[in-house]
Amino acid sequence: MNRSNWIKWSGLTAVTIILFLMPVFIKNPYWMLVLTLMWIHIIVAESFRYIVTTGEYSFGHVPLMGMGGYASALLMMKLGFSFWLAMPLAVLATALISVLIYYPCLRTTGTFFFFASFAFGEVMRLCWVRFRDPFGGSGGLGNIPRPDTIHIPGLPPVDFTFLSHASYYYLILVFMLLSLLVMYLLERSRLGAIAAAIKESKVLASFVGIRVWRYEMIIFVIASAFAALGGSLYAHFTTILVPVEFYWGLGIYVCVWAVVGGTGNFAGPIVGTVIFGLTREFLRPFPQLVPLIYGLILAATLAFLPEGLISLPQKILPWAEKVIARVKER
Amino acid sequence: MNESLLEVRNITKRFGGLTAVSQLSFDIYQGEILGLIGPNGAGKTTLFNVITGFYPPTEGKVLYKGENVTGLKPHELVQKGIARSFQLTALFDSLSVFQNAAMSRHLHTEVSFWGSLFHTLGNREKETAAEAKTMELLKLTGLDNQRDVLAKNLSHGYQKTLNFTIAIGTDPELLMLDEPLCALNPERIAAIQDLIFTVRDKGVTILVIEHNMKALFPVCDRIMVLDAGMKIAEGTPKEIGGNPEVIRAYLGGAIDVSDRR
């Protein structure tokens, strides 16, 4: 292992330890909620970026997150399943539905793909609004049960009844870290190399023997599964699901987080989500300013850092070196 | 004459009212280099696109080794051994030369999904073998000393060479080149001509579309001339160079066909 790899991995380990110690330092329950929600948003933004690695922007992604939430909530509420069964089933169901949705969408590319996926997202949202049974109409679902208590022999039971308990924070943190690990490994694998080729040129990719359509489908289904995981965690965390939460606006927010952070880099959406999440919290007293500030950050990033905030160190370092060299000359 | 590798039978391609290729039949024989010339709009590229599965023909069929391959998708044709290069250079722009060439080995890289996910030991061996193969390929086309340059930063001449490299990286039996020699300086032309001979000597059959007659004639065993979607002549470069109908329709004057070999 070379030096830069060593620095990278020790840095990641340090960050992970800090994340696990967060509940010890942060006593304010409100901030625990903010962080927990942010981890869910990171899963969604990172899986959105996973779709972007093929060069397509899907606006069906956030509705698919909602699909995961509804599926998991209904499996628990109507069929009495345990959370630990309902969640994986919801992920599986959403993955299957995403096959049906992306099958027609994949006949198109670029702007057309964007609109096709947007349309399917709206269809899903309208289904939740129109079919009062079982989705609860525009009022949505309330009183969604929390995950069941885990009993590990010899340890006190881990229960998720109260949000103030750090257990919910840890539950979502663990799922976020696992999701990021899996998506990172997938991107570094051969599948990631194929996605990069498809993004560059679908035509050339097909002429080196890549079945473009199949690989895109595999990637979209994996990404949708992670969106569903995020949705399921979200549903049981907030205990309320309302169709309007998954409207196109949230899709645009997720896209903005990923793009501002930088879709070219794995860490981009994480940086974007954290920065926008914190910005929103600090602007809590002035909610009317939030869209304005978001827009300014987006415009400034696209103008000055087209590769996203993640490329900021690369841009600043040569400039800083120049300044240092000049100071030394004097 | 050798056996036919590709048989094109009565291919017609219409776009609305426009007939781009009409009732065209020809054979490509094992091991030869066949040139395809014709004025702009003669249907050369359309013919390429029909053979390589880009669009289905309106009528007619294409047989490869006696098997009907009409309307197969590009990735299926590559599996059977038909590769092509592109007129307007198509590359994986933001990937390095090495990554471009490595991607062309897609069908010949046996990396298991789980192996590449967890970087297993067995997988690392396979990857090293694949890398060696890719380097061999780059050495053959003379791009080995630019392996880490991004494709989009290469000069035009080397981009064409890389396009060529990707096509032969798929280990084709039939290589179809769309204008590999146009808009190049004499040095790159000579390099690509040599490359065409090298690839042929490895047993690959080649079909070339080209506008640059001077560069094309010395390379080909046989030349076919298209005009308005129809075949107007077929023969050795010498015969074509002296064919009065071809000269009138297209060449506009006698040309020098001195043999480079």
C-alpha cells in the first residue's frame, strides 16, 4: 500500500470513528435528527450519482425512494411484517419496479431519458395520491411503526422506540456506511469501468462488444435498490409518508447536491449533501432565503468549479503554492 | 480466389424517399483488403452502417461465414468477429489511451464479477494478464509511449490510430475501416498503411472506405466503386484507375497508382 492510500484509509477510519462518537458529543436531540436525516440523504444522493456514472440523469430516482418507503411501511402496517423482513422486501420490490420503469426509459438517452424518467416518477406519485387505499391519498400514511427491537442474547435489547435514543442514529449510520462501501466497491470493479465507457460513448461501447442496455439496467436497478433502502429508513424514521415529499422538487434538490458536490468523484455527493444540509440548518431562521442561497451556491459552483466542490483543493493548491513562492521571494 | 467471408446480397436501404443503397451485392474474400470508394453521398457509410447493424436494411441480407447476420446488434456482431472504426473519431474521450485499449478487450477479459468486486488474488492474476495483452496491442499500433494521455488530448493523427487500435483490440476476423487515412499527414498515412498490412498478415480480412485515393490504392487488393447507391465498377486498383467510367463519374482524371509495396 503506498503513502497516499495509507493517508486516505487512515483518514476514512478517523471520520468513521468520529461519526460513531457523535452521539457522545452532541447532546442536542434536534441536531441528532438533522444528522440522521442527512445520512439518509447521503444514501439517496450517492445512489443518484451511481446512475449518473452512466451519463444519464434520472428523475425517477426520488419517487423510487418513496416507493421503498411506502412498500416497507405498508408491509409492516397491513401485513404485520417485522421491519427486518419488510425493509429487504421493500428494497427487492422497488428493484423489480425499477426494471419495469427503466425498460421503456432505456430506449431513450439524454434529455429524453430525463423526461421519460420524470414522467414515470409523476405516475408513481399520482398513484399514491389517487389510490387512497392503501396509500392514504394526499394525506399519506401516518403512524408508521418503528423498527422492531433487536434482542441479542447477553446484551440489553436495542430498541428504536424513541428518536432521542442514539440507537436510531446508529442504525442509519451503519446502513449508510454499508451502502457507501458497496457502491464504492461496485464503482471500482469492472462494472464501474464499463459504466465509464458507456458514459463516454454508447456507440463505441457497443462496438467493443458491451451490451450497453443490459449494463445500464443492472446499474439502474442497483441504484434504485439503494434509493429504496433510503426511503424505507426514512419512512420508519419520520413515521409519516406524504406523496408531496417525493415530488420533482426533491429530485432537483438531490440532483443539485450531487452536481454541486461533483458527480465525477465518489465523495462529491457526500460533500454536496453535507454542505447543503448544514446550510439549510443555519438558515433555519430565514426559510425564505433557502432557495435563493441554494441557487447562488449552484450558480457559483457551475461557473467556477464545473467539476464540483470536490475539485476545490485541486484548484486552490497551485494558487496557494504560487502565493507561498511569492512570499518567499520577498 | 479464397472463400467468401462476407456476402452482401441485394441490399437496399431507403430513408423515406431517398434510396441510399440500391440492390447492392458483393463478396469479401478471406484474407483480402477490399477498398470501397465513391463520391460523397454514394452510400458508402450507409452500407457500413447496414452491415454493422446500425440500421436494418430495407431489403436484402448479409451473410457472414454463410450465416445470416442481417440486423444483428453491434455487440452481437463484435462477438462473431466483425469490428469497425469510425469516420468521425469515436473514442472514450475522458479515459486514457490505455483504458481505451483495455476497454476494447472487453469480450476477451475474463474477470469474474465477485473477483473484481473484492480484488481477489485470482482476479489480480487475470488483470495482470489482461494488462500485458493491452500493452502488446498498444506496442503494435505505436501508442505505447502515450499510454497515460487522455484520448481527447491526443493529436488528430493519434486519435485515428487509437480508433484503429480499439477496432483491432476486439480480435476481429473482419475489420471495417471508415476513412482511416483521410486528413492525416504523410507520416501518419504511412504508419496506418503499414498497420493495415500488419493486421492483414495476422489473418484479418479488411474492408476500407476512403477518400484519399493516393493513399488507398496501394493498400488494396481489390477496389469497388459506388455511385448513387449502385456498384459501377469492381477490380484491381490498376483496372479501376484506368476505367473510363470510374474516371468520368468520380475521379475526374487519371491517377497515379504506383504500388507502394
